[in-house]
Amino acid sequence: MNVPARKDIRPGLHVAIVLKQDQRSGKLTEGIVRDLLTKSPTHPHGIKVRLEDGQVGRVKALLD
């Protein structure tokens, strides 16, 4: 699965992330991006973001 690059992610975007505690199972959590936490343009496991509800995880997919 190709993860989105930092340039494709912006606040207000609907995304699917994997939370730290769900990394083994791969369970995805949906939400709206509030902050981008990863500074580099790409990351092999996904760009780390904070959702509007405060959850932090790595972006695995962009949603509509």
C-alpha cells in the first residue's frame, strides 16, 4: 500500500489513519486532519497527523 506524501495532506482533509495501538492489527480510524506532525516530505509508514478529535496516527489513505 502506497502511503500519501506530506504535500498531499492538509488540515481539513478526511483521512484514514492507523493509531499507535492499532499498528499490529492495521485497524484504520477515520477523521479530519487538524495538524501535520511529520516534517519530512515522506515517511515509509505514513505522515503522522493529529485529528480534530485529538487522536494521533499515521495517514494510510485519503478519503472523500
